[in-house]
Amino acid sequence: MKKEIKRHIRLILGLFISALGMVMTINANLGVAPWDAFHQGLAQVTGITLGTAAISSGFVIIILDIILGQPIGRGTILNMLLIGTFIDILMLNHLVPIFENFLPSLIMLILGMFVIGYGIYFYMSAELGSGPRDGLMVILTKRTGKSVRLIKGSIEVMVVTIGFIMGGQVGIGTVIFAIFGGIILQYVLKLVKYDVSTAEHTYIKDDINYIKDKIRGTN
């Protein structure tokens, strides 16, 4: 039980840190990551908050994951619900400064990318299931036989294009994300000595099997 509590604390902490990093990159005003551009555009078109847009797209993607056969975990569902909620809390309460000048904005953007990297490490290392968007990338890679780079790149080009059309903030920051986002994440994971290939996630199907075994054991 203590181990499970620690895993969930680690997961939620990671989701909050990720949301903080995202808000930092958004408030840098240099252009945002592809998915954030999509969420910004969706928020502008519909009038909902940025966090609600992130939750809504996450819900749709989880449905796609399930249809395509990608396992989901408690972490997948909490990722969908909490990152958007944390983004709204941070943005609506103005808890992260907004920069207008280029140099401070660039520093904020890069720091935000590192913060996102640490957030991803924390929630990935909880091993309670990948995020909805990561899961979609994984299952499409398996289904098509194409490389992760091609699938990830194709998805991001599509969402950033749609986001831009809807009014999302696309700029030099978006390019920086495209070039250095993966490099920074790799650096952070190497720094904390975490190998994603060794992760053993617990999925919803594992939880169901565990409950079934417990019920059988009491009969």
C-alpha cells in the first residue's frame, strides 16, 4: 500500500511539474510546443480555457488509444485530468510571470523545457501508464511499422498546423521545441539515470486482473 501511495504521489508531482513547465513555455510568448498550439487554438475557437482544451483532447485521444489497442493505466487517466487542471490553476491565478522581451523570454522557454523534462521523468517513473499522446504515438508506431520519429513528427506537424489555423501561438519557440525538445528530455533522463526501456507499467487490465484474483482468493 505504501508503495502504491508513493507511486501516485510521484505521478501527481510529475504532472504538476509538467504543467508548470508548459505554462512557463507558454508565458515566454515565443511560440509553444505543437500540442500546446493545438490546445491554444481549440481554446480560442470554443471559448473554453486552455486546461479544459487539453483535457478534452486528452479524452478523445484515450478513446483512440483504446480503439487501436493501446493499454491505458491510472496514470493515463490522471494525466488527462490533472495536467489541464494544473495549467488552469497556474494561468488563471497568474502564478507564472509573463515576459515580453526576447532574452528573458528565451531563458524562460528553455527553463520551461527542462522543467517539462523533469516532470515527464517523475510521472513516467511512477510506471502507471504513459500519457494519452505518448500512447497514441506508441500504438501507431506498432500498427504502421514506421519509425517513432516519423510517427511523432507526423502527428506534431498535423496538430501544430491545425492549432495555427485556429489561432495557436506558433513561432521560434515552436521550432526550438521541435529541434531541442527530445534532446533535452534525453539529457534529463540520462542525468537522473532513468532508462525508459526498463519501465514496467501497471495498466487498467492489470488492476482488473488483480481484483479478480483477490475475489477468487476470498471464495
